Amino acid sequence: MSLVLVASRTVALLLVGLYAGGVLFVVIAPSVARMPGPAYVRYWQALNVDYGRAMPPLLLAGIVAMVLIAVLSWHHGWLVFGVSSAALILVILTVVLTLTALEPLNRIADAWNPDQLPADWQESRRRWFNLHLIRTVLALAAFACLITAQTLDLGPDPAARVDQAVSPGVGS
């Protein structure tokens, strides 16, 4: 296995794992859903600022790493290539879902005055959460695909394969 493939997988695993964990936290934090309207909207607006700054470069770097993984996995068999490509497609789907469905809801919520919420604010929160749940499943599936590709590619003796990738020609 090439050093570029090892490095790309490491970067992708870290970035997609961070992303999947970040989106999962919103799902497993039931206290957030129980917050009163004004507090929840302030929280939502603050998260939109932070996620809006952090997620685009994180996801772009992850996608670049996964494109490299898919290209370099081509010679490692159809299964490794397929699982690596599936991870890439799943992350791209999370981006598409975010841009087409979640971001419009975020922009609406960003315009709200937390102390004078519109009558349908809870409906917007429910729609956003349901879409976010889909995004979370896609992100976790992408992370699982990356782990699976890594496991499949390493085979029965991962230590020897990693050593060969890091020091080609040693022991040959």
C-alpha cells in the first residue's frame, strides 16, 4: 500500500470521523430539543456561525482525501474500491442535503428574533432535525465505509502491510 494512500485514509478517517461525531452529537443531545424557544434559537444561530466557518474546509479536505483514496484503491480490488467510493458518495450526499435542504432552514432561523419567534418555529426545528437525522446516518455510514475499506485493504497482517507502505523496499 502506498504512503499516499495511507496518508489519505488517515486524513479522511480523521476528518469524516470528526464530522460524523459532530453531527451525531446534535442527535444524541436530547436536552437541546427540550430548550425553550428563545434559548434554542440563540443556540441554533450560534451553531450556524461556527459550523458555517468550520464545515466547508473540513468537508472539502475530506472529499479531496477520499477522491485520492478512491483513485488509489482502484488497484486494490473491486470491494476496496467500491467501499471507498461509497464513502465518497455518502459524504457528497451529506453536502448536497446540507446545501439544498438544511441551509435554507438555517438562513430562515438566522433571521429570527429569538424573543419574538414566528408561530411555526417549532415546525422548522422539527423539519431541520429530521433532515439532520438523515445527514447523520449518511455521515456515519461514510465513516463506517472508510473503516471497512481500511480493514479490507490491510488484510490478515496489518502491521506488515503498514510497515511496507512506510518503508518500501525494506526486507525485499
